[in-house]
Amino acid sequence: MSRVVDYKKSVTLFFVLLLFITSLSISLAHDVEIFNVYSFGDKAAFVVVNTTTLESYALIYNGSFVEMYPLNFSLRHTLVHWNGKYWLLQKGERGTVELYIYNGTLKHIKTFKNGSLCVDNDLEIKWNGKEYFLTFIEASPHDNPNTGECILKFKHYILKDENLIPVNVSGTPHWVPPLNVWLVGNSLVSENGKVTHLNIVNASLYTEGIAYNDTHVWLVVALNSNPSTYVTIYELNDLTPIKVYSTKVNGNVYPPETLRGNPILIQRIATPKSSNISVLSFNGSALLKIHSLDECSAIYPVSVGGRIFVLCLLKSKAKSAPNILELFEIKNKKTKFLNTFSTQGHVYVYNVDDFRGFNAFKLWKHSSLIIYTNESIFLFNSTHALNLLTGESIDLPDGLKTMGYYASYRRDEWILFNKNEAYSLKNGKFENLTSEIVTSLKTIISRNSIGSPINSREHEGYNISTNNVFAMIAIGLMAIIVVVLLKARNKV
């Protein structure tokens, strides 16, 4: 009888220890949090944090995790951008801002002082795939952040190959791909900081936009003078502006900041009860009204692979009802209605190319996120990912549903994640990346490879985390101990 009791006790002890070790393994996996994802070209850099040690690591992903290395700098530094070669960081956001480059070691570039207290971040950064265009916002003696009475002063710089070049221009920078220059106000700035002033009216006083196709580049400037807007269109094919069109248009008219295709403008004419909204298109010699969208509360022009679309947001009058989004295509100077979709809360619309290498887009709770690439337009909400061009609706994984999450884009693959889970969306299907992330981080920690990247080919086929290996070894040892004990009892 005692043997039976001892046997039961041994088995019970074995399963208690098994449960303890398994729970230990699971809890250790929870020490990993995903901080953010930075995508550039065909790669994405996952920044993950060991919440126990507060150490951060970069995991480079190109369909699989191919490289891992620690990020050896203080958490007081903010990761701003990853260009595939090095990281751009800043320390501080208002007043005094320090700029750094990290490529295994931290290199100080410049300390900007006397920044404005009227904005959230005094350092604005844009990237064109080769160099950075930096704008530092300085304080004015007459600034009053409490009342919002501020005079913003701007200093511009080109950052190329770790060299900071001051640029004496004024205006908002726009990258012009066909010309390989930055348009800033009424000046063009090359990658080396060379400035070419354009012989046009001071464009910094205007709303300005760039439109281009395979043969032409247009600068569109619109000066609002209520109740009309003066529109002037220039060609910039050889860096010499040629005025090709000028007219006065009723209402408030503005161009998209950047558009691949012939210039279009959005016209809004206020009425006593509402406003009339129209899409205007430039055909090379005249500005034509091609469609009226009077019921739209907001219009978003979108360029995808040479095709131009217009997203029309119709806000619901009932608070609990979803808003409606209508999709049109502009073709042959006409609009074609394509489809209708429902949206949640506020709608955020972004061109993925404008944020290459920057941190991922955030989907706030009860909102909708629309991101367009050169191949697609995707809408993300709290339950679905929706391809607006095909109408395909894809359920989100349970780990992301009804929660806020982030979205990033790598070539032809979407990456959706929160701090605990990450997924890849490709060809209409989700794949869970979480276990691979945990495995990669545990591998680099267990191998103590501080200071040297790990190539995934060194551990190809190794898909079990260090914690799981530990748990399996411990379970195996406990099993051997139980068997030995049982044999010993049987001999008595």
C-alpha cells in the first residue's frame, strides 16, 4: 500500500515541478517587449527591450530575422530614424536638442540651443533615401507659449555622410524625386547644400505643392485672398521655372504636398449652410473642374502606381454610426466611383514613402488608419485590415483586435504589432512573428554576443528559445529522477 502512495506522491511532485518550470519559461518570455519597428527598403528593424535589464536590441528582418545586435546607448536618447546603415537619435525635444548618430558607437553631431517652447519638438527631420533635411525651430524673445503668441524662426541643414551643412533658405522642404533636389520656398537645394534661387513670387507665402510624371515637374502655388485664390503653375524641368498657367479661382484652393501625376487641386467654396467641394485638374493649358464632392467633410488625393485616387470622407450625423469613405479614381480628366467603405472615428491618411525609416504608424483606439504605397491602399481599424483597391477584408489576429497597435511596411509586406505581439500580413494572410522575436532575443542574450551582430545562419533551424531549452532539460532531469526513485522503491 505504501508503494502506491509513494508512487502517487512522486508523480504528483513531477507534474507540480513540470507546471512550475513551464510557467517559469512562459513568464521569462514576457520579459520581451517590442518598442517599435523602422522599415527601409526590403528590411525592417525591430527594436525590442528586455524589461528586466532595460537593455534594448535591434533585430533586422527581411522575411526572417537575419541580424541582431545590442543598442548600447542611454534610454534618454530617442530613436528617430534608421537608414539601413546607422541610427539617427536625438536627446531632448524643446529648448536644447542634441543630435547623434549610432553605428555601434554613439557620435555627437550637434547641440541645438535656444529652441522654441511653442512646439512639441524643435527638430524636424525629413529623409529622401540619401540625406536628411533638418529644420531647427528657434525661440523668439516675444514668444508666449501660454497664449500661443509665438514667432517661429527656422534654421535649415543638410545632413549627409555625417556632415552637417547649414542652408540659408526659408520655407517648408519638399523632396522632388525627378530633379533630386529639395524645394524650400522659392529655392532649390541639392544634396550637397547648393542653393539655386527661383525667379518666382515668394512661394513661402503660398500653399505649395509638387506634381510630376515621367516627363514633367510642376510647382503649384496657391495664394488665398478670401473669397478667392490665385493659382500659379510653373514647370521645373531643368531647374529653371517657367510659368505655364495663372488664374483666379473662387473659394479656398490648395494642392496636395506631393503628387505623382498631373497637378490637381481641391476647391472649397463656403456657403451659408455648408460648403461646396470640387476636384480641379490641370491638363497642361487649363484648370478644369472634374468632379463635385459637396457632401465630403474631407478629401484626400492619393497616387498609387501612376493612378490617382480621391478618398471622400462622409461623416455620419449619428454619433454611434460609422463614417463612410468613398473611393474615386481620376482617369482621362473624369472621376470613376469605385467603392464605399465604413470607417471608425478620426481618419489618418499617410503616404508610406514619406516615412521611410521612421517609426511605425500608430492606430489609435476607435480610429482608422489609411496608408498607401506604390501598389496598394490599406485601411486598418480595430478589427480588420482592408485593401481598398481589391475590397478584400482580412480579420485581425485576436492579439490586436479592439486594441491600439502599430503598422509598418516592408516592400510587399505589412507588419502589425503592439508591445507584446507582432504579425506579418502578406498575400492576405497573417503570420505570427512573436516566437521568432523572443527566440532571437534570447539567443543573443544567451550567447553573450555584446558588441557583435549575430547572423541568423549561425543558428539556422534553431527555433526553440533559451528558456524553453532550459525547461526541457529540467523536465528531462526530473523525469530521470522520478524513474530512479520508482525503481528504488520497487526493489524494496
